[in-house]
Amino acid sequence: MIVLTPISLLQGGTLPTLAQPTIIAVAVAYFLVVAAIGVWAARRTRSASDFFVAGQGIGLWTMAVAAMAATLSGFAFIGGPGLMYSLGMGAVFIILPIGVSGTLGAWTMAKRIRLLGEARGLITVPDAIAARFNSRLARGLAAVAMLVAIIGYMATNILALGLVIDAIFGSGLFAGLWIGMAITLAYSVSGGILAGVYTDLFQGAVMSVASVLVFLFTLKVGGGDAGFAGTILPVDAPFLAPWGKMTPLAALSFFFVFGIGSLGQPHVVHKFYMLREPRKLKWYPLIMSVAVIISLLLFIGVGLAVKSLVVRGELPPLERADDATPFFLLRFTPLLLSAVVFSGVAAAIMSTVNSFMSVGAAALTHDLPIAFGRKVTNELFWGRMSTVVISIVATVVAGASGTLVAFLGIFGWGLFASTLVPSLAIGLNWSGATRAGSVASIATGLVVTLVFETLAFLEVFTFPAGVTATALALVSSLLVFFVVSWFTRHSAAATLDDDVRFVMEV
Amino acid sequence: MTKRIAVGATVFATCCIALAYASAFVPGGGEWGAWSMVIGLATMVVSLMVLGVARRGRGVGRLAVPLAFTFVVIVAGFGAALLLPVETVGGRLVLGLPLRAALVLYGVGLLPILVLPLAYALTFDDMTLSEADLARVRALGVEYRARQGADAAGGEG
């Protein structure tokens, strides 16, 4: 039995069976476009640099939209509106940091990561950590943490993809898992991240248009004569309270984990390496932020509209919150638009899986060998092999046990955040940070996340409302980073090479 | 100096956030815990921005205004949601939402988007990355690769 947790909701969740000719036709068309992009990208992928960072040849719009698409996954269209329907305004705190996080990421990391790529030809996130701290141990630990998180995160995404494919084609979950993985793997292995970013661009553009159209429909039918607030407030006032049905601390905790934690998501940070011209970063925060806002209109609109429709008795209360988007689309929007959104969900999950495949393969092929003092001679070939291995492992995990998938998925985001935020967001901007501080914070993030999530999963204890293992791990790794750096401050200057120092000071 | 202050502020913010989580384990800690989280979040967001903005020997210059604005918006938005009374049915709506929810969604969620990306773009050439900066990085890259090449050749020899 598959147990869905909030994290699996974030990745996509379940869908009612949708199999209808129009929906199937649009889904097939979608997959054909993705296949065409894969073939085109495969012909242009000739080196490890092409495979992992698109040869540093991506334009600004492509990079910004790809970063947006990789960030949102199927969450924006399925899990998010469902969460909004059940938690009310509290769910908004997951996306509320968008107001600051795009520019925050640009100021703290985009320029420095891209310049490190320029100066040293770096291609991975652990590359940046190793260059900053001159440490193979920090590189290796970061790569291990990323691999563990990637397997968990990919497994939840592949499970969600299997559910969507099953819902569209009626294939059954097991077949849906392997069909989804096979399609994603086909274009990822052949075209690497180049195929991924252009698929992201296509899918991100479709997502944005679909989101706006669906939002207009939510305004038209959702509010009724009294509007959303006039309908919902008399019946369920807490739904529209600023924290929704959560405590203030729990809602604010979302802001912390998803806002500050976003600085440590390697599938997004990794894209900064790909930008062709570093000075094009000038407009990155604006394009990224606007693209995200547009794509999230559906998240808020559908959540409010479905709640309003349920209050007015025009929809029965949902048994599963994840049904909010499918129910709304199938009942209140044209079938073609529904089909585009359903296919968009599949494509969104595929784009996220592709990003993880690329980041994971790079960690396995590039970072771990270097951490052990070795270098793989044919990184392109072994990158492709690693992509296959990681994908198969994640799919087996996704199919093996629903509760295991949920368990692994829970700490995917948390592991990225707690292990990478201190060394990247602070380490790249503060010359007082030390190698020991970086290693200690990565180890702390890894251990605290695994221990607390395992204990919580085994129900050894329950956290009070608002406290999560992810949040505790992020706070702990930040504190350890500062404390250890302070105690070892005499060694701070020794870890900095001239070019890295310049990149940090510029 | 600016970076040192920003690091100190980030440490302070981390402690505030840790304290907020600790409050959840203390009976009656919810209210001050929420305030501790608000102060910690606003401080951390802005102090990390300052860390990214500040260059060697320089402060944040004219970016002080948008950065201060961001801090105020976050504290005021969340603070108002904590302080203002619960809305009643038939009360005033702001852009379709009750006042407190509107302050959070439109204030904290949207207002910074109107300011920060533009502030980033308008100050990019002189405060983030100029042509001269990029040329220097490229020159350092050439030096680095030459050094690596020499080391490799020496190693082989």
C-alpha cells in the first residue's frame, strides 16, 4: 500500500483515472515533443561538459525558466492546490518566500557559482564547495549527502510520475513507474542536461500559459457572487486566517525551510554554471520570479476555488485533497486545457527527475572519484552509465515500498538544505568560514536529518506543531558552521586560492 | 566591516530561529516563539543579502534602501498578522482577502518582487559584476589553468 505524506503530495500525489482520448492524445503529443528535444540534444552532446552543464552555452531565458520548472515540479499543479484546499492560507507559506528567494539566490550564489565555473571550469555543486574550502573531504561528504537525497527525491518523483501515467493511460502503477522512468531516462542519457533544460523551457512555457488560463477559470466560477472570502469566511474563517489552519510557528517554519532551504537545492544551483554569458545574470531574478509567480497562480486559484465550490455545495467534499486540481479541471474547464495541464504535470515531474539524474550522475562520476584522489577518464560515458544506474535504483525503491518512498522523500529537501546551505550561501560570501566548519556542518546536516527523520518515521517520538526534522537539521548545521569556523578561524585564510578569493570579493 | 556585521546578524538570526523552535517545547511558548521566528527570518533574509551584495572594502551603497525595505516588509507583514485582531464576517476585504491574510500574501509575498529584482538589475553593472570584474576572473582562470598544466607536466616529468 502506498502511503502519501505531505512530501509525496508535494511531488505530485494521486490522480483519479483520466483516460480519455483528448487527454491521451495531448499526452502523446507532449512526449513526442520531449523525444524530439532529446534527439536534437543528443546530437549536440559530445563531452562531459555538454552532458553535465550544457557546455556552458545556455541563454538567460532558458536558464531562468528551466530553474523555475525544476523548482516547481508537479507540486505547483497537484500537491500545492490540494494543500491549499486542506490547510487554507497556511499552505501559501511554502511559496511565499518566492518574493525574496529569487534575488537572494542571485546575490548570494548565482554570480559566484558562475564565476567559479568561468575561472576553473567547474561543473558540479561539490566542485564549488571543494574549490572554496580546498577540501576533498567536504566534496566527498557533499556528494554522499546529495546522492542519498537524490535517490529519495527521485523515488518520490518517479512514484508521482507513475501515478500520473497510470491516471492518463490506465497502465497500472507498476507499468507507469517504469514507462515514466524509461521516457525520462531515454532523453536524459542521450541528451544529458542539454535535453533537460530545453525540455524544461518547453514545459515551463506551457505550464505558465496553462496556469494563467486555469486561474482565469477559477476567478470566473470559483468565487460566485460573494467572492472567495464572502463564501468561505462565514463557514470556515480559519481557512482565510493568515496562518490558515496551522499555528503561526508552523506557517513561519514553512517560510524558513522553503525560503532559506531553497539556497541549497543543487538542481537549481547547478543551472548557474550553464549560463553562456555571466553578465546576463542581471535580469535573472526578475525573469525567474515573474515566471514562478505566473506558474503559481493555479496553486492559489484552484485551492481557493475548490474550497469555495465545496462550501457552496457545488462540489462534494474531497476525499483526497490531491483531487482538487483534477476535479476542478474536469468539471469547470475545457477538456483541451485539462489535457494540457495533466500532461504538464507529467512533464514537470520528468523535468525535475532529469535534473536529479544529471546532478546525481555528476556526483557519482565526477565528485566521488575526485574525493578519493582519482579521476574518471571518460566522464561522458560513465556519466551516462551512472544516470542509468541511479534511475534504476530510484525506480526500484519507488516500486518496492510505499512507506519507504515516503520516508526517503521526506528528507530529500531537508538533506539538500541542511548540508549545502551553510557551505554555499554563507561559505561563498564569507572568507572567515573554514574547511572544518564546512565539513562539520555537512556532517551535522546529514546525521541530524537521518537520525531525526528515522526516529520520527519509527514513531519513537512526535515533534510539537511547527517543528520538523528538516528545520532542526538546517538550524543545527548553520550553528555548527558558525561555531566550528570561529574555533578554527586561524585557518580561514589558508583555504583560499587567489582566484577563489577574488570571486568571493568581487 | 559590512560583511562582519552581516555575519554577526546571520548568527543572531540563526539563534532567534533556534529559540523559536525551542519555544514549541515550552508550555505557553507559542507567542514569543512566533515573534522570535519573525525577527530571525527577516534578519536572516536581509543579512544573507548583505553578505552577497557587499564587496571588499565597500558597503551596500544605495542598495541599503531596498534591503531595509525588505526587512520592514517582512517584520511588518508577519507582525501585523500576529498583532491585528481576528477578522469578523462582513469585515473589510483587501483585494479579495481579509486584511491580515492580504498583508501576508500581497505584502510579504508580492511587494519584494516589485522591488528586489529591479534593484538587482539596476545596480548590477557597478555593484555586482562589471566587464572589468569579468575580465579579471577570466585572466585568473587562464593563470589557474596554466598552473595546473605546469603541475601536471612536472608530475609526469
